[in-house]
Amino acid sequence: VIDAQPIFPGDDPEDKRSELVVEILNAFYALRIGRDLKEDSHLNLINFVSRILQLPSSSKIDGDIDSTIDMRTSQCKRATVTLLMDSDASFGTCLLEADAIKDLLEVFAQQVNDVVDNTRVDSGATAALVPILVVLNKYAVANLAIRRQVHQFIFPSEAEEVYQQKVRQLPGPSTSGSYNPNNTNLNMSPLDAPNDTLRGKIVRLLSWMEAYIKRCTAELLWTLCDNDATEYVHRVGLGNALPLLNAKGLASLPDTS
């Protein structure tokens, strides 16, 4: 299906190949085939997943944007990400070796931009974001190289220089590790999360209406901070950080009763 001509997924209304691929992926998910996705999975299965994630956008094919191709490509990739929710954490290594983590990150950025820019608070937003958040966090926890790649994608090196400078400018001692309510080196707002950047939009998801989006976003950022409570507060701000820190027993929220 993918190798047939014209180039998959095609823009012809009569071309149903992308619908077939999505149906197959959804059937795989229903049958929990994703549980078979491990580091030692059959090469054909690894290649199938990787090739779908690496499908180019229409602009990368011929330089022109084709909304039909991009919509079909996005649907195939989203169905693949849903399948990956059941995969073993070690399968991330297969995707890393296939150079497909960057494609997962592109899906992630696309979904974040769509939800945040359009202020989506419906069930569709949850369906769009939670699977990719879960998958990226699972792979990042299990593989240091993936964790570094995700970190670099969300916090690019040029932004890191600004962030580190702001950390150094904070008053009082800086203590990594556990959260200390008496530490004067705590910021209420993120130190460096401009609204128009990916990291800024991710931080905004920490105050989203939908609980699953908030928690899964927090867990991914916590992983990228290497479970360091002080860095987490610096990255997202104390107000955004407290719910997760409280859930992990690292801080106490005030009793409002």
C-alpha cells in the first residue's frame, strides 16, 4: 500500500490507501498488537511503523502545500502514535536507530500548536495530545539519548543560554533536587517560556482544562528535568509546578476546606 504509485498517501479523492492504513493501525491497536513492539521486534514491523512516522508533508514532496495530503499523513501518524502507547519502552531504541524520534517530535509540535493556538478544550484535544505525551515520556524515561533529543527539541541550545543566565540571576542559594518552600530562589512564573515558542505552549498546557493533558504534560517535563524539583520550578514556575510536586509528595498544597 505504502510503496504503490502514486506516492502515498496521494491527493486523489478516489485514493483510499490512507484510510486503509488507518483502519489497519486502529485494528492493531484494538488487538493490542502494540504490546509486541519491543527492541527485538520483527524488522518488518519496525520498518512499517518508522516509515509511517517519516512520511513527508506535501511541502517537502514538491514544495507546494496540499491540505489533502497533509491531512491524510497526519491521520496515519496519529493512528501510529496511538498504537505506540502499548509499545514496550525499549521500542524507543528502535525508533532512535531508525532516526524516527525527530518525526515523533514533529507530530508532537504539530499537535501542541493545534490545541494551544486554537484553545481546544474538547475531547479531541485530549485524543490529540495524551497519546504523544505518553509515548514520548515513556521512551525518554527509558533511554537517555531520546531524553536528550526531546530536551533539545523543546529547549533548544540558544534558548538554554538565556535560561541558564536567568537562573544565575535569581537571588539566594540554588539547591537542586527536592523542593524547599523556604528557598528564596523560587520563581512564580517560568524563567524562559515565551508564549509563541513550543516550550511556552507546553507550559500553558499545565493549566489546561483537561486533567489528563495537564498531568501527562507535567510528567514529560518532569522527566526532561531529570526529576529535579528545583529545575522543574525554574522551567514552569512555582504555580504550575505545585500540583505535580504535591502528587509526588515533594510539596504540600494549602488546605482550602
